[in-house]
Amino acid sequence: MAKDAVGRFLAALDPQHREAVGGRPREEQERLAGAWEQELESDDELDTLDELSPPAAEAEAARRVMARED
């Protein structure tokens, strides 16, 4: 299992976004991973989902970050 923020973020992405983000420069990946971590920390709805299913909460946060990027 990936331990760094970028690896965890990439794992939370759907396959299409994972490939696209994986091809970006490391600096950009780190920026997106930071936004993802902020989304996880700041959204109360994700806190509740995280208690039920951490992978689902991480995937939802990743989806939100990528939606802002598109």
C-alpha cells in the first residue's frame, strides 16, 4: 500500500484519471495530492463516509479534486 500522499491519491483515483495524473510532473501530482488531503480533512460528509468506508471517502475526495481540475 502506498504510504506517501501522492501514492495514496493515485490509488484513490479512477483508472482514467490515475493514468492522466500519473503522467504529470511530480510537482503537479503533489499539488493535487495536497488538495485531496485538504478535501478529506475539511469536509464533514467525508468524515462520516470515512467511518463507514475509508476507500470510498478517499475516492470521493479524489473525484471532487479532479472535477475542479476538468
